[in-house]
Amino acid sequence: MSLFEICQFIQDSKIGTDIRESIWVFPIIETVHVLGVAISVGLIMFLDLKLTGLGMRRIPAAHLMHRLKPWYMLGFGLMMISGALLFWSEAAKLYESFTFRMKVLFLVLAGLNALIFEILYTPRIASFETQGTPGGATVVGWCSLGFWAAVIGFGRWTAYGLS
Amino acid sequence: MDLLTVFTWFDKSWLGELIRNSTWAFAAIEVVHLFGLTVLLGTVTVVNLRLAGFGLRQQSAAEVAHDAMPWTYVGIVVTMASGFLLFVSEALKCYDSPPFFLKMGLLALSLMVTFAIQRRMANGSVEFSLVVGRLLATLTIALWFGVGLAGRAIAFF
């Protein structure tokens, strides 16, 4: 079974069809998706602003990372669950969409970027206040801002179907 | 001059025509609208979490509100400028859409509540008790979610 056939199977399932053909459910899930994105990316942005030196001067990076983590994870949860339901309803269409593939690519890049930060910099994030933000962490901050902007941009473009 | 005249003027303006007749403009402006929305909801969330006693608790409410303030402005300016362009390109459609007026009403209310609270937090002139803080934070977040839902509904009514 090819990946496309799997996507077609998912899209044709009862739940997929019900979501797609509903008047209310699809746009409500879509709204939850956008709000989930805005909250998770909006909160991660504060750490990125700190790392890049663009803002949040008085708040240590360690606090922005650890204190906000449960909340941006909550936003992530909303985003991923609502995103999975939207995908369910149009999996085959999305499989063929160039913009959706780009969105997934940048989502993976954003994830790898976060993983790099987690491995290299999270263990010594408390020292950023006294020793300054390492150059590498600043790069991670800029990449995060860029990758998430691309995810949002390609995501919106996907919804327009302007493949 | 009634509202319909104003909306018609926007709808027929060269700017409205330009955006409407372009293949990419509307979608591109909406992407910018989403960027602004992300920044705005991010700052509203950070500030209101602190107000409700969650999130950045090691800082004072004044510090959080103060550091977040420039980004609240950035979010609002980007969202409203792009939102205005979207409106101009379909002003007559908006005129016939009850959710559009609901969204504008909720938006005005959200802006007033957000700024009234965040400015007082930032200059430290008011200390909210935890109960009042939680009520205000819930109200603010609910108002902004209402703006989002009403905005989405414009496409349907």
C-alpha cells in the first residue's frame, strides 16, 4: 500500500468524511488549530526574542523556557490534535499539495532546531544571564523564528489550496 | 453619510480593487495577519498567565507586562493594518455579515480590556488580588477567542 493510498484510505474513512462534510465541525477545528498555533508559537517566540536579543531584556532565558513550557506544550497539544483531525478529513488532497509538504518540512526543521537547543543549550541555559547568550543559541533563536513563520505561511497557503 | 456609503467607498477604492484583482495579495496579506495574530496572542497569553498567577512567576507582574508591551503593540499594529487591507478588499461582503460586526465589537472590547489591564500592570499602579487577576485573565482570553471565532464565521454568514 503506497503512502498515497493510505492517505486516500484515511480521507475516505467515516470520521474523515464526517469532518469534511460537516458545516460547523471543520471550521471550528480550524479555528482551534489557528488559536493553538498562535499560543504555542506566540509563547516560543518570547524565548526566541530573548535569544536573538530583540526583546524581553529583564527576564532570564531559563525562566522563559521552563516557566512557559507547560503552556506552550498545551498550545502544541491543541495544535497537533486539531491538525491531525484536519489532516484526517483531507489526507489525500494534502498528500498532493506542494505547500503542505513544505509546511511539514519546516515543521520538521523547527523540531530539529528545538532538539539541538535541548541537547546543546538547555543544560546550561541558567548561565546565559551571567555569561551572555552563546552565538549558537542566537542562531537557534533566529532559525526558530524563521522556521515557525514558514510553517504558518505555508499552512495558510495550504488552506487556500493554491498549491 | 451612512455606513453603507462608507463601506461602498472602501470596496470600490483602487486599493480594494487592487487586492481583489490580484491572485496572491489576499492570501499574502492574510499570512501577515496570522503573523500579527501569533505575536498578539503570544503576549496576551504571557501577560494573562502572569496575572492569573501562572507562567513567569519569578518576575513581578509589572516586569512581565512591561517587557511584553512592545510586542503587544507590534502584534496589534500588524494585525490591524493587515486586517484593514483585508476589509477594504471585501468591504461590501463585510457589510452584509453579522459576524463581522460582532468581531469588530469584540475587538474594540478586547483592546480596551487588554490595554486597561496591561498598562496598569506595567506601571505598577494597581496590584490585582489572585482571584481578581484570574477573573480578568479569563475574561481577556475569552474575549480574544471570541474575536477569532467571530472572524472565522465571517466566511459563513
